[in-house]
Amino acid sequence: MQPDLINLYITRDELQQLAGMSRRDWKAYDTLKKPDNIQIIILPGYLEQVFLLGWGLIPLYYLYKWKYRRQRLRNLLLEVDRYNDLIRIINLGDELEAAGNQGASIENREKAIAALQITRNSLSCAIKTEKILRKNRDLINRNLDLLSNGILSLQALQINAEASEYSKLLNEAVQLTIDVQTEMKKLEANGEKS
């Protein structure tokens, strides 16, 4: 992976620091990230370990917490996964180009890298914001009437602006992905003709 992509990639250690997640949080997130039909297979084994091996109810609490109470953070982490997938796709295009497939290069790579940098900053900001709001949930709930008048309306305006910018950047990244897939199909077609 080229250095510019390595610097853009969001690692699990960085996410752990940004979001303030524990090892059990990661295990619960990874379990719930799997499709629902796989969760049905995994959950009974998990319950068996909890009750038979005496693990206690703490792991179940983490699953409950991630399923119902940490929906926003879970969605942000899924967005980070999609973002990292886009970086891997650009890296794939770079590897194909390095292998001699000149048609596989991304046309506006610098523009894509700039868009990914902005997206990375937005995701980091959103995760930090979620962490701060989560840690101060009690204070916010006690003073909701004070916050609702001014601060929340300003935050809503800022979040809407950031969300629309993020959506635009994500659409550009998706378009780049489609372009890479089209180029890969052309390369495969040219390879089959040879």
C-alpha cells in the first residue's frame, strides 16, 4: 500500500482511542456486525459459555448495549469499514497499475485522496463527538431544556452541513469504485481476447 493510503487508513487501535472502546466492546461489535442469520448460530454458543463456564452476565450486557444503546457508534464504525474498503479498492487499482495494467489506474487519484482525507477527518470528528456525548449523557439529560434552546439547533445545522458534505464525498468515492470495476472488466475482457 502506498504511503498516502497508509496514512488515510483508520486502524482499529486508532478507533479504540477515538471511541473509547474496550476489548469487550470490540467483541460485541464484531459479533453484531455479522449478518443476522450467523448471529442466530453464534448466540446459543455464546449463551452456553456464559452459563456453563461461569463467564457471568457481563458479555450479555455488552451485546445488549451494542445492539440497542450504541446504535450511533455502531453505524459510525460501519461507515469506517466502508471507508477502509474504498482505500483497499484504490490500493487494488494501484497494484493492477504496478503490474502493468495501465488501464486500471484511477483517473483522478489525487482528487480521490483529497476527498478521502476530508472523509477521514469527518469520521474522526463524528466518533469523537459521539464519545463526548455518550460520556456526558447524564449531564445532557439533566440540562436538556437549556441545551435544546440554542446549542442543539446550532449543532443540528452543523451536523446537516457535515452530513451533506460527507454524502457528496461518499458518492464520489462510490463512483470511483464503479470506475475501477469497469476498468477491471475491460482488463478481463482484453485478457480473454489475448
